[in-house]
Amino acid sequence: MTKITLSILDKDNNIKIGKSAFEFLAFTYKGEYQAGDRIRLEVDSAPCYLKLRLEDSLESSVIYLTENVFEFQIPFGDDRRLYNSDKVFQGGLHFLWVRTARDYEISQYTNLAFNPYFQSHQTEVYPRVTSNITPSNIRFAPHNVIDGIFDSNAHGSYPFTSWSNAQDPKAQLTIDFGRTVEIDGLILILRADFPHDAWWQQIRVCFSDGSEQLLSLERSGQPQTFYFDKRQCDSLTLTDFLKGKDASPFTALTQIEVLGKNVSTNS
């Protein structure tokens, strides 16, 4: 059995509320978040698969935790513009829960990239996403493509966040799973704020097993699905972004889904 501890801490590391339980834990925090607050999740055994919901206006997600502790920083200021700023982490009542993931959740065919709780400072929670491009604004940062927010019809704050390659020919975007997974498909949603935006007519996907897949895309903000032979890997990288003929220099990715399943269901 996995012991789980969930706490809310302030900027001075004081515990505002905390609770421990085995396998399943839920509580309601009655209070308003303040700048510097963070949610801390601790387990007595890692690695492990967990399902959690740290904010009742965000979706639940299955994560893979490789260390015993990870923290989620409560967003304020411009950071909050990544989310629904009228609802998320606001008000005086917050319901949180976390539990060990069930066998069917670990073994099912699913989107292995989805993680609305990933923040760039985290190194112990997967899936995670990184890029060699420094974003000009967090509204164009890598984590926007795995958060489940995918309105591609404009650019900027929620719900129009995206990742931009900043017109850099060497741009790369990497999804890291933290364990071996088996995948056979990708779904990409390009940002399509035309004519402000252009689009990529081709993207190369490099898998950690050494294989590659060349994707040919359409000028569209609709989901574009690509299936290929199953392969096992622990990460993949999007690179060689080839822009279409639109006059605009701006290209961006709104969302990516990685279709597959875990190779081993043992934590």
C-alpha cells in the first residue's frame, strides 16, 4: 500500500493544511491562496502511478512519479493567464484529491502526453515537456501543448495558449515519459489564427529508440491524426519544422496527444 501525504504550504514553508492516508486521499481547503503558496504531494514509495486532481476547475490526470515528493506552485499574475483566470485557484473553497492509479488506468490505451499539472521546475513527474527554445512569453511555453487546453482559433492567454518555435530552424520540442511506453499514433493541433499565423507543412518526429517519422500536415486548426507502426521509447522529439507558404512568420503548436500504452504496469 502506498502512503500519500498532501499538503498546502505558504511561502515560508508553514503548512496551512495537510493530510495523510493510504491509497486514497481527499480534502477541502477553506481559504484563499496567497502568492507563494504551493501544493506538496509526498509518497512513501516511488516510482508509482497516481491519479490526481489538484484543482476542481482542472481535469484529473494520471501521472508517473519517480521521486517521493513533487510540488505544484499556485499560479499568480501572468502565470494564471495560462489557465481559466476567472476560476482557477481562486475563491475560498478548494477540493483536492489523489489516489494510486488503478490497474486499468495504467494499462489502457490513452493519451500518454496529458498532464495539466506539469510545471517547468518539476523534474520528478511525468509526462513532461521541454524545448531548446526560450519562450518570449509563458503563453508560448512548452507545457501549453500537454495541458488539455486546445482552442486553436487565436493566440495569447487562456484558452489560446500554445508553443512557438520562434522561427528558429533548430527548434526542438521533447515529450519525456520517464519510463518505456509503446506508441503508435500522434494527434497534433496547429495554432490556426489565420492570417496572423502560418503553419508547418512538415514536422520530423525522432523517437528515443532511434526511429523517425515524417509528418505531412494541412493548413488547419483541426486535430490531425497520424498512425504508424508500434514502437517502444521513453521520449520523442519534434524537430525540422518546415513552414508552409503563408506570408506570416508566426507558427505554433496548440496541443499534442501521444497515443499508446505503458509497456510495464508495475510501478
